[in-house]
Amino acid sequence: MPSLPHPLSRRRFLGYGSAGAAAVLLGTGAWNAAGALPLANGTGNPFTLGVASGDPLPGGVVLWTRLAPKPYEADGFGGMPRTPVRVEYEVSLDERFRAVIRRGSVVATPELGHSVHPEIHGLAPDHEYFYRFRTGGVISPVGRTRTAPVAWSSPRELNFAFASCQNWEAGHFTAYDHMAAEDLDLVVHLGDYLYESGVTGVGRGTPVGPQFKGETFDLARYRLQYALYKSEAPLMAAHAAFPWIHVNDDHEVENNWAGDHSQADNEPDQDPVVFRQRRAQAFQAMYEHLPYRIAQLPKGPDARLHRRLSYGTLADFTMLDTRQYRDDQPCGDGQSANCAERFDEDRTLLGSEQRRWLLDGFSRSHARWQILGNQAPMGQTDTDAGEATNVYLDPWDGYVADRDRVLAAAQDRGVRNLVVITGDRHQNYAWDLKKNFGDPGSPTVASEFVGTSITSGGNGADMTPAGENLLKANPHMKFFNNQRGYVRVNVNRQRWRSDFRVVPFVNTPGAPISTRASYVVEDRRPGVQSA
């Protein structure tokens, strides 16, 4: 496995990559000192991967683009020179840029794949803005973003969508075309933004070159995989339409990884040292391709991905990291009806430090709705409709004590409304979260909406035998669906509403979208109800 290239130092990054931390502004003379020039004319369109914004705050957002005129070059550099390149940006009140309120520039470095992440400050809260980039005489597509309300305000409503699991090989990203047409304040992505497995494209009718075959292990290959995914027009449209909040699951690195443990297989990353090297390269590529702030800049194989963003006093988004700090899956992973290890009090999915941070947030927050951005289902998923309890061991079912501590704390610390939004499962669920799933009389203390995949699993179906079995085996489950799509959410002061938006197929483009079902949570009444 190739070694990680020499990383960009944090000090150098602050000088080059973050307009909020140490802006390299036009006219300051810093460009000559840095030796960075605009991209040479004739290099080609450097904005093939689009633009994005993310992690909205009341006074600003982070913007993103990556320069890649030849995004599928096998070396992972996207056809760019191995030199720093100056990139200008503008932020405007209108999409024609007649009312520009911010101009600046940052330096795209080869160490970070010529990606830039300018953090824009001093914007008005709860306000719409437009942005674009320019280098070498080429102007990027225009993006739209929106800041969050101030912490003490009481917004009337919040509109967002959440999605996960977009396997390029499994189908077309049509759902994102429909998402881009929605009236949303933001998008939450809950992981599996890409899959590490090799691709051919034959099944979806868009074959790719040999550089995409074979599993993804090193930085160049992760960059290629991101370039393939991000060049999808529907995904670019959804990024350009709204600010995103992203947190990873497993496939951004490798299926079912846990802390320093690789998935059990015959690959060289069974050695924890080798796996941490792989994780470092995967995290760097993830940072290079998403609108992350400097706080999420990886330090080798480590990155601070759990974070909290507020939407006034209406809602708090608490984004969890259920991969980096967890114990290895119990009983060898997979499924089990008799794995006693999953009840071990010392086993953790979150890690003690992140769990303490989460529970402290419960106590300190004044938000009406606490939203947990979560990767794998928190609710118990029994696949046996008989007397046995047969569960998957990778999600929270493999870490029962951690789940019980979180749900008990939400009740004990007076969380007004706890709603968990989740990806991973490639299915739609609406279900109640019990304080103790081992006790049939345990009270409902929270609600969970599990969103299906964008493409993973292929076309899918409305109902399957497995879905019928899950509904029988899990009385807390109120809804099941096995189609592709996303969940659209409207939150106001009285209730939460989730619309399960689904497409009938993904094997070819152009699918229509419909709302398969809608479920609500009423203020101060934990549990889901049909709308």
C-alpha cells in the first residue's frame, strides 16, 4: 500500500486554505509571497466537480470546490500542476452577482488535491447568499447557501432533507435531482457518501476506465473514487442548491470498520498500523471533497467529525461519529440471536469522551428539538418474528449499554423532543425508541426515522418478505419501505413531519418521485404517528 504523501501542515493550511482563519485576501500581497498564481489559461475547466457549501452558522458558512480539469487521471491530481494555485471567490446577495458583499481568495495546494475550503464570516443570520469561484479566467457554477438563525431566535420552521448510501455502481443519483428542486434550508448526509469497492459501470450503462477497478486503498484511488461520484450532475445540483452537513459512516474508509480495526478479511490492512494508514488517506480524501471546516481537517488517521450546529432555539443538530471511537463488533460481527457480549456494560459505540460530550449537550441545550445525526439504526432490529431476538451486531444492537445510557439520559435530563435521523440500512423505517428494548413495558423516550439509500440496493420494492417479517418482529416499528430516495423533514414548534420521498427505479435515469408515506412526532409526545 503506498504511503501517505507528506501532509500539509496546520500552520501552512491556515495561511492558504481557510478564509475564516487567516484569509489570503486580494490586494494584500500575500500571493507573491506564497508563489501562487491563477491556473494557466487553456488548462481546461477546473470546476468539473462543482461547488458546495456546508456547516451553516448564524454568521457564515464554509465554501468548497476542488480544481480538477481532468478528474479521472490515475495519479489522483485531477490534471493539475504540482504547484499552488490562486482561487478567487465572491459571495453575493443575488445570483447575478450585482450585489457582491465578500471578495477574497485562497490558495489551492497539491497537498490537499487543490481543494479549497474558505470559511466566510460576517454574514447576516438566516439569510440566503450566492457564491462562485474563479481561476485562470474560468468561473465556476453558482452555488446557493443559507446561514443559520441566531442562537436566541425562535424560527417558525426548519425544512431539510437527509440522505445516505449512494453507491455509484448500484444506480443513478436521480433522487438528488428531485432534492435540488425542494424548498430546503439545508441537507444532512449521514454517511456512505461513496463506496470503497471497485467499479465498472457496466450495470448502470456508463462503463468506466480500468483505473476504477479494484478496491480503494490509497489516497490517489480515494481521490479518483470521489471524482467519479462527484461528477454526477444530480449530486452537483443538490450541493449547489443548499448547504450540507456531512458525517461519514463506514464505506468512506472500508465496510464495517471499527476504531483501529479493519473488517476481517485477507487484505493487508488487518495490521492496525496499516489500517490506520489507510484511514488517514481516506479521511484526507473525504476532507478534500466535502465542505468541511478547518475543525474537521484530519490529523493523520484522526479527525474531529462529531459536532453540534444550532438552528436557533427550534433545533440542535448533534452529528455523531459511531466509527472512530467504537469497540470492535461483538461476537465477530454479522447477526446473532445469542451474543451475550453485546450486553457488556463496558462496550461502547461512541467512546466515553464523545458520549460525555453528547450527554452534556442534552443538559445545556435550550432547543425544542434535539436531532441526532446517526449512522446505523439505534432502534432494535429483530429479524426473528418468533421468540428469539436475532439482531445485527454492527449497529447499536451490538452496543446495548451505550444505547440504554443515551436514551435514559435523554429522559433523565429533560430533553423535550429527541429525534434520531439515521442512514445505513437502505430501507425506510419510522419507529419508536424504547428506554429498554429488553422490557416489553418500557416507555417510549424518543423517535427514529431511518432513511433509505440514494442507490444502494438497486431499484428496491415498496414491501418485501423481509419487511413484513420486520413489522411482525418489532412492535415499535410503524413503517417499512424498501425503495430508494431520501427523507424530507419539516419541523415547527408544534410537530415534526417526515415525508419518505421515493423513486421507482435507479437502474436508468429519469425516475419520477413521490411521497410514499408521512409520519409525525408531536411536541412533548415521543414516538411516531402516521400523518
